[in-house]
Amino acid sequence: MARRKQPSIKETISAVSDTQLHRYNTDTLELMDKSLTRWARKLSTGGKRVKPYFVQLGINDVRQPAELHYLNTIPTSFSLSDEQVDRLIKAGRELLRNNPDYKRFLASLGGAR
């Protein structure tokens, strides 16, 4: 019969921290979405409805496996190389341009799809 290895204290703390951060991020996004909807309702008038657009972007949405791997290995740091900065900006630009919510927002303004 195989014995299960108990996680170390470091592994346990890491798992709990990851779970708390994920929950915090999820709760924050839900709160922001609800707030945006509430603000739009308050700003709307009888003649003009304000429609909110909540655009979410994430590194994990990058479609190229090699680029996704590169971006996920950039350390959390206050010092990034010029290449890291350029690639992060490029990824953000591409994610935004391809985001369906952002495209709907642009279309609502009469912009390109």
C-alpha cells in the first residue's frame, strides 16, 4: 500500500496563499463589475442610456505557447529589462485588440471592429 506524503509547511502556506489571492482577485473583479453597472445606471438619463463595458485581460489569454511561457516566467520585480517591458506591452496591446468586449465597446463608439 502506497503512503501519501504530507505537504510541507511551505507547500501548505503556498497553497493557502494562492487560494486566498485567487478568491480576492475574483471578489475584486465581481465588485468592480457590479460597481460599473451601478455607475452606468446612475449616469443614464431618460434620453441616453450609459452602457458599461468591463474588459478583462490576462496573461494566460496569450495564445502563442512560447510567448505565454516567456511572459509567465518574468519575475515579479520592480526591475524589468527593456525586452520584458516591450513584450509585456505588446502582449497587452494584442490581448486588448482581440478582446470581444473591447471590440463591442469600439463598435458602440462607431470605431473599427
